[in-house]
Amino acid sequence: MPEYEISHAAWITSRACNNSACVQVAHLPGGMVAVRDSKDTAKPAHIFDSAEWAAFVSGVKAGEFDAPQC
């Protein structure tokens, strides 16, 4: 996967985040999306193309990643 310049990316943190352990998202040129851990921004971000990101968002909306009910 090619390297992407993310040093000037506009990172978005969820309004539901209530501590420093959150996920941040940045939309990059060409429809790419970067995701990083807000508590350790020095670690490399994960980069997804538009199809991967759309599949992830669709899965979230469908509840595919919800914790199992015990």
C-alpha cells in the first residue's frame, strides 16, 4: 500500500468520546480514509480505500460489531 501524507489531515473525533481513548478518522484525497488511536497518535494510522470504508460503516450501522448480549 502506498504511503499517504497525513501530517496535515483534519482528524475527526466522535462527539460520543468522553475520554482520551478514542478513535479518530480523517478523510484523505482520492476517497481514502485514515483511522488512528487518539491516545497514541505517533503510531501509524490504518488507511482504507472508499470501498473498504463503506463496507465498515455499513457493518457498524447493521450492528455487526456490537458486543454480544450475555
